[in-house]
Amino acid sequence: GPGRRLLLSTPIFYANGPPHIGHVYSALLADALHRHRGLRGAGPSRLSTGTDEHGLKIQQAAAAAGTSPPELCARISALFHQAFTQAAVSFTDFIRTSEPRHCQAVCHFWTALQERGALYKGTYEGWYCTAEEGFLPESQLTERVDAQGCTHKVSVESGHEVHWTKEENYMFKLSAFQDPLQKWLRDNPRAICPEPFYQRVLCWLGEDLPDLSISRERSRLQWGIPVPSDSTQTIYVWVDALVNYLSVLGYPETHGEWWPAAHHVVGKDILKFHAVYWPALLMAAGLSPPERIFVHSHWTVRGQKMSKSLGNVIDPFACNERYTVDGFRYFLLRQGVPERDCDYYDEKVVKVVNSELVDALGGLLNRSTAPGINPSNTYPCFSETCFPKVVDYRETEALGRAAAEDYEFVVSVASLPLRVASYFEDFQIYKALECIALCVRQTNGFFQRHRPWKLDRKDPSEKLWLDTIIHVTLECLRVYGTLLQPVIPHTADKLLSRLAVEPEERLISNLMFLPRYNGKPCPFEGRQLGPDTGILFHRLEKSSQHQI
Ligand code: ME8
């Protein structure tokens, strides 16, 4: 409803290496949702992001880099901050898990778990994977023979080696939450989106759900938050990390104004942590599970998984420079499909951006504002006699010059804002962009079909039709510019400014296409266009020297 508060979040990123485009993709998805919501006037929202700085991985990365964990984290965290700022991610909160406000929140959360009887001390032994920061069951292990002929046990998922580890840990009674978790999901079928991930989680919950070790011996892990009241133990990094969503809200004091109105964007690799462990931990601490979890897949490079540990990462700073911020945002959000992995390569970015932003969108703006077509540089008046109401076009077709396909395209543009909103709601941003791109193509077809440049402006009836074509085209562009703001904010601003659309007229909530169709006056008729600031989007070069 209106006025409702919402927290949107990205994962917090491990501060063990610089950001890559997968991280930026996560942040852009959350950013597009955040911006779209803002433009719908849906109520106050926050977008949180940040860095995950504790744990063995960071401790080891710091040792390998010959530095201390705090120094490594400060440096890497600043890179993430910079990458997201540069990519125009509209975050309102940036949290570092090494901050005192976060450590206090984690200790409070731990104490709540303990006081409510959700923890017990137990001896834990099993195969531990440092890279994944977790114990793995036999079913997730396989064997690998190295060059010397020695056999190693490794994780099926990541390929990293595991070691037999035995220690005294605090255990979380995860098994007690199997039924509550199942009930939560049954009652909230849209809690995990897209649907295949919801099914995957239901499947996990149908299997055995063993208790979870949530602390580590301090002797093995110093870089972390000590267990309150037991300094021989360090809090498991995943419990530490997940609580970030509460610490940004000022837990335990002010989170109540927001929680559980939280939407988490996460990669599929961390789905179990967010859709099983996190909701269970929240319930155990007396809080509700988050409202929604949006899950996306991975970017691969030439078919290979991209990860810091494999070393085939693509640098987002270089991409922004090469494709511009908006070009790169458009590509990732247009081509990234949450349900499946997508392959990244340079030629694809160039092709998508040139054909959809340069040729189709930029071309359309250029054609409809060209001095030869629109000499008065205004939004012409719309003539309903030339292009009558859509509802009864079959009867009125003969009155104008428009053909059935013109009416069909007008109908599809009129329904675009709602379709886009519903795709955003279902975390199908790429589909929203696909619909917009299709409408842009149809508008170009409309323009081309009627050859306005051939019309004789001195003939009153041709002049009327010419004005109608330009008016409809500019209206389409206004709709596309408005709807594209969450994805390509700079380009959309340029487009809307050229169309003289005032800032208060850019909301998606009351976006109306051809208002006269709805019996409303059109505020744009006769309005002078904004200054011509040149090409909307510059063509990208096909490149040989960039080995992206
Ligand atoms: O898992 N393609 O951090 P992380 C798309 N600190 N997205 C990718 C990706 C790829 N190739 N690689 C990573 C962690 N990501 C924890 C999270 S949250 C409380 C703690 C994205 O730096 C994806 O969203 O390893 C992944 O979940 C996220 O980066 C964090 O990766």
C-alpha cells in the first residue's frame, strides 16, 4: 500500500578481493527495483549494501597479501563503495561488518538466540571447507587426485579441498524449524522468486535438516566477533553476515519501523543461507522472516564460472569506461536472466547497446525531433480525427490514415507501464526491458510506415496527419524514457529533458500515454521541446584491443 516502508538489500560482499561484474549485477538488480519503487511513489525505501569482512577467508587473504585483515578490508571495502557509486547504484546504507554498530547488533542477536533457548554447546566434527566457510556432508564431497598422485577430498560444488575438523561449537537448533519454515513458504508462495528457486528451497526443507554449528574456536578463527560471554569462541561468519540486514535498520532499537518489510536480492550460491538459515535464525530470535527473496544466477565468462578464486574476473571499472555507465547497466539488466547463467562477452554488449540504445531509441528521438520533420520544435497538437480512439478503431479506421497495426501498437504502448511494473514485481527486469525494446521497434515501424517526411505541410489534412505522427511518437518516447529511468538513469534524463518533461512529470505511478485517450487534457500539446543536446547515445566501437 502507499506509504509503506521497505528495505531492499544486496548481499554484502566478501572483502577478500576487488569487485567483479557479478557483484555489480547483484547491486544493479537491487538498484533498479529501488529506483522503480521510488518512481512509483510506493513509500519510503532504503537500499543497503556493504562488505562482509570477518572469517577465515579474509584472515587468509590478508595473510597471503602480507597485510592485516583490517587493512585489507578497508582497501577492498572502499573499492566496492567506489564501484557501486560509479555504477549509479542508489544505495542509502553501506555497512561494513567490522563497524561497531554491526558488532553490537550481532551480539544482541546472539544473546536473543541464547535467551530463547535456540543454542546449545556440542562437539562437532566433519569435513570443513575453508573456502565455503562451512562443514559439508559426505554427499557434497568427491575425490581429486593431484599431480603427485595424492588423493584429496574436495567439495563437489566449489572444487575446494576439505579437512577433517573436530571442535566444540555452539549449535543452533535448526532442526526445530523445519515445520515453521515449510509453513512460512506454503503461506507465502511469492516469498522466493523466481519460482524454480522457491521449489528448490521447498525441496531442501523436505530433506533432513540437521542443527547448525554457529561458532568456531577462537584459536582457529580470531578475525571475527567473539561469542558474548564465551571469549573462547568466535561467531560463525554467516550468522555475523546475515545480521547486517538488521544492523542497517538500527537493530535492536529502530528496526521495528521497517522489519520484516525487507526484500533481499541474492545470488543462487547463497540461497540456502538466506532462505533456510536466515528465516530460521530470525524466528528463533523472535522476529519474522523477510518478506521476499529475489534470486539470480551467475555470469560466466566463455562458459566458465566467474569467481575471485578462479581468477577470470571482469573488472566493472573498465566496463563502465568502455560502454559508459548506462550502456553497461542496460546490457547487464537486459541480458541477465535470473533463472539461468548467462555468458558475458564484449561483442554481445556492443551489439545490444548499439542496436537498442543507439539505433532504435536514439534513432527514434532523432527522427521525430529532426528540423525537417518538426520545424517548430514543439510537441504538436494531437488530432483525434486523424487517429481516433483505440476502443472502436475498426469502425473509425476509415476516418484516418492509420492502419490496424497502428492501433495495435498504440494499445501495446498504453499497457506498457503496467506490464513493466508487474515484471519488476516478479523480479523479471529483463522481460520488462524486452517489452520496452519491442515497443521501441514498433514505434520505429510506425514512423517508417507513414513516411512523415513525404507529407506536405501546406496541405491542412496532411499537416494534421504529420502532427499526429510526431505527437504519437513523442508520447511513446516519453513513456519509454520514463520507464527506462530505473535502468539507464542518465540517458533517460537526457531523453526526458529533450522532451521538456519536468521532474515532477517523471513518475511512473501516474504515467499516462496519450492522455486524451483517457479523456484527460494533454499537458504536452504545444510545449516547446527542451534544448537539443546532441546524440542520445554514442555508438560503441567493435573492439579488437579489448580482450574482455
Ligand atoms: O557470498 N555472477 O559474498 P561474495 C553473478 N559475503 N553474481 C555473482 C557472481 C557471478 N559470477 N559472483 C558473485 C558472499 N555474485 C557473502 C554474502 S550476504 C549476508 C553474505 C554475486 O562476495 C551473488 O549475488 O562471494 C553473490 O551471492 C554475491 O555476489 C556475493 O558474493
